[in-house]
Amino acid sequence: MLLNEHKSKILFKKAGVPTPEGIAVLPGEEDNFKPDFPLPWFLKSQVLTGGRGKAGGILRIDSAEDFPATARTLFALNIKGHSVPFIRVEPGAEIAREFYISLTVSREHKCILLTVGREGGVEIENLGADNLLVQKIKLPGGLAPHQIRAAFFHLGLKKEQLKDFAALLTSLFTGMLNNGLLMAEINPLIITPENQFIALDGKVEIDDNHADIDPEMEAYYQREHATPEENEARDAGLSFVKLPGWVGLMVNGAGLAMATMDLLNFSKLPASNFLDLGGAADQKRMKTALELLFGDNQVKAIFINLFGGILSCEKVALAMKGALKGNAPKKPIVARMSGKDAKSGLEILKSLNVDGLHMAGDMKEAIDILTTLKPADVQVIDFPAPMDCPAGQTPKPVSYTNDAVFGIDKDTPILVQGITGREGQLHTRLMQEYGANVVAGVTPFKGGQEVLGVPVYNSIAEAKRSHEIGASIIFVPPKMAADAVYEAASNDIPWAICITEGIVQHDMLSTFEQIKDSRTRVVGPNTPGIIVPGKTKIGILPTTPFIPGPVAVLSRSGTLTYEVADRLTSAGIGQSLCVGIGGDPFIGVNFVDMFEMIRNHDKTKAVVVLGEIGGQAEENLAEYVIKSGFDKPVISFIAGQTAPPGKRLGHAGAILEKGGGIKSKLETMSKAGFAICPSLEAVAKMTAKALK
């Protein structure tokens, strides 16, 4: 959740960071504006984009009579495609010096970075390396006094200013932790002639996971910066982003949603939105999703693309039936279902017998149908063609020496943390049905109970007195899940698989720092888990897509894991193991770790890597393959190639974030010899070719 300047300064003030007085003024209020503070006034457009100053979005006035006309000028602006919903008005401040300060959660460095600059301004990232000092703050340790002093001396402040500077920086850091911030930027931080520090401008980003846990954070959400559709979807718990195309998109799972968006865009059928139903596509959500797309004049047809895993296609079809109430859809719908209960789901839709509802057997057929529905007058949006595999690439000769699958097999004793909860019980039963050896469960204050024939203990330490534990799987709510990972590692459990999604990033940073010397291998968080087909599963993966075979599937996305495994299985290609490494910014075991484990595994002849835009995971893997001489063929697919640029803005991102985007990611992978698949359909074909 990226905040505008006004909301950022409200949060700063709450945290004890000195900010100038400021008042929000909405369109229509400009004629009656009479603040208590003196002239001159600065009128500042509130938009979620940079460059507002250069665009004329910040204006000074020296007479109150000029306010109405100046305000109306700002309200009429369009800044990089953003309208101005309101302005913030502040009194002028005398500036003796100005600086730059930011605290940013760094995915690359796995810590919080404190950055200070001797100069602030609109192009802080271009002022040279000497201007900036960047220090790493590890959690849970926090901001150290020596780091405050280092920042103080770098800025060349006076001795008598240390106390106030330390108080400001401490307040900013404490406010970051208390409010789950991913970024807190002050640019510029000024010193007045009276030696007062003031945050003259500010930008804040709140971790969505923290906002979900803490109801007070809802006060910072800014509906005025989102479209009506985005606000309606948010209220319904749907993940929705508006896009410029004409095909309405409805998918379960972010990875599959991104892959489907790419497929539409590359097929010259541009998507009008990104909509992830998630795993709870009940009738209420389905009704909301359909109403959103039916009510959007930009949408001319709708593509529903589902792979049933935990989500049942039959239940989605019943929800859709209820939402349509026996009527034909207001716009043509193309539905493709695969996986769990797909056959019965499609039969339910077919039985509706209404016009405008088309069933597709696979994605290719869905694209063919959508092509026939393409209006003649829609806007043409060109996307670069997807990168294909390197020309002439052939698998390298390989040698194998080991038949162990990194210590997990059908006999691995499994402990379930959170076994008495609804999800814990459901997936314990499903794991047992697959043959997994679940020996114990843990839920505080529920010790002495039994669930599905499994004894329950109050703690892992208690469970270990009676059982050998080879792996723990975690079904614990987000607020407590990081500590559950810490508990598993503190008890030297060899594997900890954290299914929980929505964990605050600060919490995982702290946990990973605390367990960095542990022998526990953490998978996740936000992972579907691990499956060794035909032997065991430790996770929530549906079992029907998987059969034993020679290909390891490693993925950042749950739904893509199921989708690709199903395609491999349909092509007669089984899997030696499948691991979802987790979709969060901070995870335990990564692609490189998994490659190191399977490089000498005899039964793994090839590896399929399912990646996503963002982060450096795939680039790091490519560098590892080159340096280590990893000699098994690697088939890869990256979802989200046509996604719009991320919403994280601000100088902190420009200074600290690395990576050249999707093009750089694919080029790096190509140099490592990866067979890059331009579509999901190509994955099984390229894998079969690699195995010959």
C-alpha cells in the first residue's frame, strides 16, 4: 500500500517525526479555504507517482486571493496519467540545509537499508555515490547507535544537533516497525535556521500483509487513487488490477493469472484486467467478479481460466451458475477448466444451455474462441514477442550418482504445526490419504488430544520426546507463523514447510536472521509444499497432476506447479519431485539450494523451473548454473512478462533496487543455457526434447 504525501506525513506525525502543518483540500472546497498558518503557502498535488514538481504539481502562492484559482489549476492536472483527487496545503518553511533519508526493506540484502544523502532533491539517485551512505540494519537487532552516528557524521551535522537527529531517526525506524512499513522516505529532510529538523516531503509504503492483520491500517488506504473496480474488488477480497485491453480475465492463483495474461497479450487479445480469485471462489466472490467485468465498458469478452487444485472447478461452476441465475451472461464468456473436478464443472456450465457461454478444452481452444469474439474497433496494443529457447540448444551429457531425494521419502516422519485448525485437519487427512507418514501435531493448549489418529502436543519440544521428526508442515495464522518457523528451527527439525501466506515481511526477516545458523531447511512461506510422486507429500498440492518420473519441477507459484505437472503427466512425463519454493519476497530454500540438492540425484534427468517477474531468483540461478557447471537440462517458463511496471515508486527504489526487468532476466537465463519456453504449451514439448 503506497501512500501519498499527505497520508505519509500523518503517519510520520503519529510516529513522532517532525512534519510541517498541512491541510487536505478537495475539489469544491477551494473557495472557503482559510488556514490558520501564515503565507506563503505551498499547494501540493497528491498523486501516487513521481515527477509532480516538474509537471507543475507544486505551486507557491503569496496571497490568499490567489488560492482558489491556483487550486483549480492543480485539480485540472494530469500527472503521468494520474488525476489529482486533492491537494495538500502547507506553510512555507525556511531552509538552512536539506538532506535525504530513507529506510527500505531490501529483498536483495535481506535486511532494512538506511540510506542518507548529503543532498536531497528530485534526482537524488543521480547525485553520485559520494552523496549517499547506505547501512544494513538487521532484524530483530534493529537500528544501532553506531549507525545513527555514522549517518550523522556523513551528513556533516553539528555536535549540538546529534540529540535531535538521533530522536528523529529512532522515531522513523520505530514507526517503520510498528506500522509494517516497507519504505519510509523523507526527501528532503530540512534543517531550519532555528536548527529544527522537518520532514518537508515524505513517501511511505505499507506491507499489505501488515495492513491485513492490523485493522488500524485501513485508515491509510486511499480509495481516491484506485479505480472504482479496484475498490470494489478489494472490498470483496479479490486481487484486481486494471489493464488497457478488452478481454476480462478471471483466474485462480497469481502465477496462472500472470501466465494467462501473457498468453492473451501475446495472442493480440490484450487483457483488460488481472483478477485472481484465489482459493475461495465462492458464489459471492464469483458474483462480484462477474459484476465487475460485466460493468466495465472496456471489457468485450471474459476468459475464465481455472486449474482445480485445492480449488474445486465443480464448486466454481456451481457458484457461477448461482451468479448467472439461469440467464445468459451479459457478455460472452469463455471458460477453460482443468484439474480437480474439471469434467463435472464443465458439465454444469454446459447444462446451463445459455447463449454466450463457451467451454474450451484447453488454453489453445480458448484463444481460438476469443479470437472469433474480437471486436473490429478495439484498440491495438503491441507487446514484444515472447523470448524463445536458445537456437540449437541440446541437453548436455550427464552423469548421476545418488538416488536419495534430499532426505525426504515415504517414511519421513511428519509433524503438523496447527493440526487442530480447519486447514491443518483438512490437509493432514489429504496427506495421510497419499501415504504421508504423519506422526504428530502441535497446537498450544491442545496437547493430549488426538486428530485423525495423530497425537497432539503443546510444543515441538514436547513432541520430540516421543517422536523422531523429519519434517514439519506449518498451518499457523500469519501473526504467529514466523515464530512457528523459528520453533521448528530451534528444535533442529530437518525440514520446515511453511504453507501460511500473508506473513509480515519484517517478521520473516527477523526469523531468518535468527535461524541463519540452523540446520533446518525452510520451504516457503506461502508455498504449496513438496511432493515426491508416488511416495509422499508435505503440503497442499493436489495429487492427481503428479506421477513418478525423471523431471524435477521447481516453482514460485502453486497453480503453475499444478498446471505444468498436469501437462507433463498428460505427455507421459513423470516427476521425481516438485517443490514450491514460495511466492513471498523472503523465503528459505531457493532455486539455487534446490539445484545443489538434485545435481547428483540419479532419478532426476531434467529440471523445469517456473519463475515470475520480480526479484533476482532466476538470475541468481542462472549464475549458479554457469559457475557450478550444472549439467542437467533446464527448461524454464517465466510468468508475467507483459505485466505493467510495479507500483513501488520513489527515490529509494531507484537507488537501491537492482535488476533490468523481464528482458534482462530472460537474457541472463538464456546465457546459462536454459530452454526458455514462450508459453505453457511449450513446456512439455521442450521437456520431452531434453529427455531424448
